[in-house]
Amino acid sequence: GITRHYKFDIQMTNVTRLCHTKSMVTVNGQFPGPRIVAREGDRIIVKVVNHVQSNVSIHWHGVRQLRSGWADGPAYVAQCPIRTGQSYVYNFTIVAQRGTLFWHAHISWLRATLYGPIVILPKLGVPYPFAKPYKEVPVIFGEWWNADTEAVINQALQTGGGPNVSDAYTMNGLPGPWYNCSAKDTFKLSVKPGRTYLLRIINAALNDELFFSIANHTLTIVEVDAVYVKPFDTDTLITAPGQTANVLLRTKPSFPGATFLMLARPYATGQGIFDNTITAGILEYRHSDASSSPSSSKKLPLFKPSLPSLNDTTFVASFTSKLRSLATTQYPAKVPQTVDRHFFFTVGLGTSPCPRNQTCQGPNGTKFAATINNVSFSMPATALLQAHFFGQSKGIYTPDFPITPLIPFNYTGTPPNNTLVGSGTRLVVLPFNASVELVMQDTSILGNESHPLHLHGFNFFVVGQGFGNHDPAKDPAKFNLVDPVERNTVSVPPGGWVAIRFLADNPGVWFMHCHLEVHTSWGLKMAWLVLDGNLPNQKLPPPPSDLPKC
Ligand code: C2O
């Protein structure tokens, strides 16, 4: 591979959407941010310089970061944030991955405006395992707030209530014609007939899983989270924040001047923080004759897709059951066949008591909180990876994250009152190369809700999923250990569970959290500490000299 250099200047820029201009944090003044393009095997070096008042850090979402945990990015986990006037060089290699990922800020809610695509092409001379596309187009979903998003989350945390929902969903940063004042801010994809386009779809929204569909066109899913899958056709894609997908779009033989809507809108479950609006883009067939301008041609109707209903869990379950690893000799599915460590994690929302002399806006005057195994994770004052590497864990973290819930209960029945047991900075410690099985169970404390859980530093295999309470006596017999999908973010179904397996072959401290940003803010997060192995190539190297200090 070769080395590719990028410079990210974090700066304030005025951006206007919905007739509202705000000064917001950007990379190089661009929104969405610049695209990183590399081939499998390349080294990527990004110099990030912070010119704004806020602390920042950047995460390369889905990049495995094999023995390069110092470049992973989550603030107070992998590194201390980059402070005003400071810089940090992220240096990592793309090992055995190709497809679409994305980068985003990983501190507070800054990822609302700081995000962009990562395109990883196969090694030179290695073809895709599907027909070569005529063109490749990133399609990145996001959310736009007219207000400053830091103010939105700070106000929610101070009052204990839910944050204000966004004012629009966006497609490549553009809300589209169905929002006030946005007709000119519409993503248009101009296509030729009879060609195959590769759409690199990224869900960078903060708080919503999204359905996506193009009128009168079929999408062929060929890759998710930078891993090839067995291709399958669908009218609609479901994608959670943190998930990516490559889909093939075959254009019709001839349709000059025809236009089709591409729509994305939320899949909303439980207490979801969602805004029931739709972002629209336009797929437009070029006129074969360049001289005929659109105004002179007869106006064709704008075709509109029908999307699943807002809470169509049946569609989502059916879609996810179709996702399978390619599992060929060239792209094998290396599913761990045996398990060294079993974990059972509950994930869900709850409430905590309102502090005296305060009025709280959560359910029944409480504060919203979220937990894994009844523990709401508190962010430390220094980076966990640093504390671990330099043997300074005292007062920063404890290695005792519970491997099962502190209070077991009927997760899909009536919950007890005291499900929130407390908060802490507790880690799971894993020996190098441990084979891990983790079952994640949604709790219905505040209603059933889908939680997209993201694991840093690893891909995992989704070996099973179901509704109701996970049954450890019956369910494992049905696990798929042959061709389960391999990914970095999976939704725990509302009122259900999901089982994943991964090999802990990457030493370091690795964050795992709900990628619905508001749930992360409420504590739905934890971290794994994977110890060094015995061989030199099984150890985390020392940090770069410019690693930021807290
Ligand atoms: Cu995409 Cu921890 O994040």
C-alpha cells in the first residue's frame, strides 16, 4: 500500500439550511466534510488542527485500528481531546477491509456537523465480487438543527429531559424539497440509462435509524460496514446510525428526463427522539439529446416510493435476516466456532432520581438515564487507554464491568422500579485472542426500543437474534456459525436480543456504545480492555509523541 496524507483544519464556518444561517464547527469549511479515499493496505495520515473553542477528536468509524488504538479517536477513551490551538496526527493502516466507512467527531454532539465518507477501494487489480459499477456515489444521511447542537444536548442533560429533535434530515448535507425553503438544497443524482451505479450509503444521523428507498428502482445490497455480503435485492434499505452499505442501482434502459424521488425517513421505536419528516433527493435520467433542454421537453411525473411505516419492525427483522457474509474462499467468514467468554448485557433506557432543589423534565419528574447491565457509564477525566498503558488506572477506572445484569428481571415484561443501579467507569478485561460471545438484550423499562450498538476496534459476527427474552437454553442451538453477517454496528431489536461473536485480537481499550447519540449521552456505553499478547506483534505500541494531554 501507499501512504495518503490529509489535513483537517477544524474551523468555524457559516452554513445556511432551511433559511437559517449558523456558525458551526466544520473540517476545512466543508459540510459534509471531505472524503477520505484509500485502497485496502494503504496507510492514512491525517493531521487534525483545532482552530475552534471546543475540544475535538475524530473517530474513523469501522476502521479496525489493528494495534493502532491511539488513532481510534473517542475522547477520554482512546485519547484526551485536541484542545484549542493544538493538533494531533492520526496515523493508521487499513488492514483487510474494503468498502464504505465514515469518519466523525467523537466528543459530545460535535459529530452533528463533523462527518464525512471513508471510501476504501480493493487492492489494485483486485475486482469487486460483483459487476464493475459505471460510477460510485456516496450518499450520506445526517441531521440538521437550526440551533447549536452543543446547546441542545447540554440543555437536555441539565434538565434531565429529552433533547429537541432535529429540524431536518439531510442527504449529502441537503434537506431536500419537502422542507421549508430547501428546494435549492436538494441532492440530485443525474444518471445515464442502462448503467450500474454503486451507492455508498452512510447513516451519520445522530438519533435515528432510517429507511431509504428510490421510486421504481431496486437496490442490490452487496456490502455492509465494509464487508461483502451475499447480494440481495430490496426496495428499501434500513440503516442505523453508524452503519454503512454499498448498494447497486441499475438504471432503466431509456427514460430521458424522468425523475424519481429518493427518500429517507426514520424507523422509530419506543421513546425514540425522532422527527416525523422526510428528506428527499432526486434521481434524474439525463436527456440523451443534449440540445433538448428540460423546459422544452414534456414534463414527466415525479415518481415517489412508498416507505415502510414508522415502526415497521417486521420489515426490519426480515431485512436483517437476509444479511449474510459472502463466506467464499477469497472472503471467508472467520466466525469463532468456540467461545472462551460469555457475556449477557442488558441495554436500555431508565430514569434516575431528580436532584433535590431541581425540577427535572424526564418521565414523572425524573432524569433520563441509560445503562448496560444497570450501570450508567461515566466518562473519566483522562483517557482510559493512556491510564491503562501507563499503569495509572487508580481513580480512573475499575476492571469489574458486570458480565450479567446486576438486577436480572423479566426484560420484556413489567420492570421493577430500581433498575438503575448506579454509574461508574467499569471495564471488561479480556486476555489477548479471547473468543467472545455477547448477547445483548433490550429492556422494556421505558418501552421497547431498538438500540444500534457499535463496537470499536473489531468487526463481529451477528450469530443470532430474536424477540422476547433471550433463552440461553434454547436459542444458541439456532445460531448461524456458517455465514453470519460481519459488521461493526448492530441493532438490538426492540423488545428482543441479538448475539454476536468476536475474537479479541486487538490489544487496547475499545469503546462500545449505542450509536443513538442521545443514548450515549445518557450513559449507554462501556469499554473493553484487551490485554497484550506474548509475541511482539501482539502488543500495543507506545503512543505517538503528540498524543494530546488532558
Ligand atoms: Cu461512530 Cu464510537 O462511534
